[in-house]
Amino acid sequence: MAVDRLLPTEEARDLIGLTRDVADKVLAPIVDEYEKTETYPEGVFATLGEAGLLSLPYPEEWGGGGQPYEVYLQVLEEIAARWAAVAVAVSVHSLSCHPLMAFGSEEQKQRWLPEMLGGATVGAYSLSEPQAGSDAAALACKATAVDGGYRISGAKAWITHGGIADFYNLFARTGEGSKGISCFLVPRDTAGLSFGKPEEKMGLHAVPTTSAHYDDAFVPDERRIGAEGQGLQIAFSALDSGRLGIAAVAVGLAQAALDEAVAYAQERTAFGRKIIDHQGLGFLLADMAAAVDSARATYIDAARRRDAGLPYSRNASVAKLVATDAAMKVTTDAVQVLGGYGYTRDFRVERYMREAKITQIFEGTNQIQRLVISRHLAG
Ligand SMILES: Cc1cc2nc3c(=O)[nH]c(=O)nc-3n(C[C@H](O)[C@H](O)[C@H](O)COP(=O)(O)OP(=O)(O)OC[C@H]3O[C@@H](n4cnc5c(N)ncnc54)[C@H](O)[C@@H]3O)c2cc1C
């Protein structure tokens, strides 16, 4: 059932309508096949770019959609309800445009931003390393200053879009400690950059996640974003926005699972009545609906703070924590509602449950979100 959204403008309502149309006509017919065969959906990104759905929260002067974050996230939620892997890819692409938009020079923006926002080039965000995930400040990949640029050596891990993306927001060490990290925009065809085999993941099968290896790769000065040593600040600033994207993806997944569970419970009978009419099951569905609605409210609240120019880092962590824990619970309960059938690949709730798990892990695990929130509480 389509979510009855309270949207701020007529334009936003049209955008949601357009997204539902693309989701029905482009995503829905192919999602099962591509997830099953673990195939990257070439062309889907171009379609989303042409529909203007890849750059919604960025200014129009740079080729963006000029939409409030509140609207962008609800569009993302609609995509996730059909195909979480594509929604994650859109969210990561949007996150990958943030460092250049927020910290790039005018000249850098003019050169690269329009093609990134138009979807002509696809982005990736490369912070994690094999030995440094939650503790990002411990990263070791090294960028040594040389004449005209930097020589990069080291390994990065878990890159969504690895090997497919055209540009990589690379965070590498140019000095000591947390102030010794810098951000670079690295093109895929850089000599000395190679990618590992796609990880064999529990879910999000259609979008590859790989490692990357830098072997004395040269990156010119003009590709450093922000000042030397500003990298971690840039990385965390992008993550505040990105976490809201993951919260919206989680709500989309939870909504899809709820819809499927309700439809099934209205059809299936046991003990002479529809299972939805057994109070024990009806109350389970009611709790699922309450979890989805309240999770949506947390991300919209955080997005409105961001749109108003207020601090929202704590709210983004609350939204990510609440929405992704809700998605895990709601998708697990949806499997329960379908009984044995829910445990088979014949029904999508099985996929939703596998996909919900990653939302509790990436862009800061939920333990790390609690750390962020508790630090805010401690002042
Ligand atoms: C499918 C997928 C896609 C990804 N995409 C990207 C991407 O595009 N770009 C990118 O840079 N990274 C990406 N990641 C990496 C992801 O962000 C990390 O996996 C995540 O941040 C956790 O890091 P880790 O795996 O090293 O776990 P660790 O940091 O080793 O943590 C292991 C466990 O310890 C807990 N823990 C660690 N520190 C603390 C603490 N201080 N207090 C309490 N508990 C703690 C964690 O919560 C976790 O449960 C992706 C990962 C996956 C699986």
C-alpha cells in the first residue's frame, strides 16, 4: 500500500509520484532476477540520473535537484521499498558528492560536480580499511607528497561500487594522528589502482562491494579536496548526511516487509479465520506498523533540522539507530507472519530480512551511533 506522505510542496508530491512510477516500471520487473544472479543493473543508474533522482538534495546551479533533504530521503525510501541495493547505491553516490560540494574549490566543483550530479559518473566513498572500520582514525593507507601531487600506497576495504564507480573519495594518511588524514577524488583509471573480487555478501547482491589496492598510485594536487589534514572532518561530515540515507533505506525495507506481511495475513487462514483476525498476530502487525511510522519520524525530524541549517549530527545518529533496529525487527517479524513460507526464497520477506542486517553495520555500526549519541549527552 502506498505510504500517505505529508510533503512540503506540490513539486515534492510530483517527485514521489515519479519515483513510484520508475520503481514500478523499471525496478520491480528486474529486481528478483538481478539479486538472484548477483548482476549489477547497468542502465538503472542512467535511468535514475535522467529522471533527476540522483542529485535531489544538491543546488540547482551545480546540476542538482534543489530539493530539501526531507524530500530526497522520502524518495530514497520509495526506491528502497522496491530494491534496497539500488537505494543504497543512490545513497552512497549522493554521499560521494558531498566532500566536493562542501569542501571543494570553485574550480574543482566546476570541473567535476555537474557530471557527478547528473549521474554521468558514479561515485564511491572509500574510508574503511581491513584493519580500520569503526576506528576510522586508525587508517594506514599512505599518501606521500611528491612533486605535483601524492603517491598513494595501501589497501582500502568494503567499497560499495568498488570497480564500477568512476570516482573514489579516498581518505589517506598524509601525517600523524586524526589530523593527519586527507581526502582525494581518485578516478578509477588511475595507474596503480586495482580492485579485489566482489565480496560474497549476505544481501545487496546486485551491487558489488570490493577492496581496493593502491600501489604507488599518483594523484595530482588538484585532486585533493579540502586542506591537507582535513580528511577526517570531511569524512565525518559526509557520514552525518549519509547516515540519514541509510535510515531512509531501512524504513523503505521495513515498510515493504510490513506491506507484504499484512497482505499475506489477510489471505491466509488458520483455525477457521484469517490469521490477521487472531489478536496475537494482529497485535504483532500493529507493533510493526508503529515501528515503521516512528522510525520514519526520526529521520524526517533530523532531515528538517539539516534543511533548517541546525546541528543534526546527534539526530542523524538517533535516526540511523532507531530506523535500522526497527528494520531488523520488522523484517524478522514479517518472516514470522508468513510462517514456513517466509523462510523460503519464494517470498521477498526473506530478502528483506537479509538486507536489513547490513543497515545496522555500515556507515557506523549501531554501537558507534550509541557512542556518538552518548558523547552528545555528555557534552
Ligand atoms: C556491504 C558493505 C558495504 C560497505 N560499504 C562501505 C563503503 O562504501 N565505504 C566504506 O568506507 N566502508 C564501507 N563498509 C564498511 C563499514 O562501514 C564497516 O564494516 C563498519 O564501519 C564496521 O567496521 P568493521 O567491519 O571494521 O568492524 P569493527 O570496527 O572491527 O567492529 C567490530 C564490532 O565491534 C564493535 N565496536 C567497535 N568499536 C566499538 C566501540 N568503541 N564500542 C562498542 N563497540 C565497538 C562494532 O560495533 C562491531 O560490532 C561497508 C561494509 C559492508 C559490509
